[in-house]
Amino acid sequence: MNDIDEKTMHTLRKAFASVDKTRSGFVDIKDIEGIFNNMGTAFDIDDLNATIKRVDIDNDGKINFDKFVIIASNFLQDDDDETITNELREAFRLYDKEGNGYITTLTLREILKELDNKLSDADLDVIIDEIDEDGKGKVDFEGFRELMI
């Protein structure tokens, strides 16, 4: 397995959790292509399928997080700041449905809860209070970017 830094590992955890809705600790191998697409990870579908086949040794069609990391490590690239910012800008746009240039702190709370289901309401309150310094209940892209990086 490639040496994966903590930031990348956190991103992989979030991506895996976003598909493991039941929190079973497993995802279907058919979902991996979608996870990689959502992460903006470049891959060749034949290479991905071959890698999945190598890792899914029991051939049950499901993989746990450790196996997901092994698969992902074959396709990860070091992203530069510009790439990361562009990906975050695109994610921000998805939540800023009306194009107002901000998302509500309620929406941000939902995003954070989805990304890390271990965050308590108190943890979320602290994060939201830090990001929403003026108390207006709105977060612009720069605030969102700082939080996500």
C-alpha cells in the first residue's frame, strides 16, 4: 500500500462513508467507480476492475475500508492547491443551489455530519460557531474552503 498522508486518509474515509449509508463497514464494489468519480480521481475502468478483482479475494462483491484504501492507493494522485480549490468550488456550487455565493450553516452542518458521522452536535456547534463569526448563518466559499482544507 502506498504511504497515504492523514489528509488523504480523511478524504478516503469521507468518500467511503458517503456510500456506506447503513454504516455496515462495507461498500459494494459496483459503487467504487462512483466514489472515484465523486472524488475527481482519474482512473481507467479496466485498471479499476482488475484492481478490484485482485483485492476482493473472497469475491463477495463487497469491500471494507482497508481494501478500499488499497484499491484507491493505486489511483491517487498528489493534487495541487489549484486542483483542490477547483474541486471544492464545484462541491460548494452543488450546495449553493440558487447561486447566492453562500450556503447556510444548516446546510454546512448537514455536510459535516455526512462527512463524519462521529461528530456530536456539540462538535458541530463549535465548528459552525468558528466559521460563522458574524452569526448571520451563512458561509461563503472562502470559509467553506478553509474548513474543508
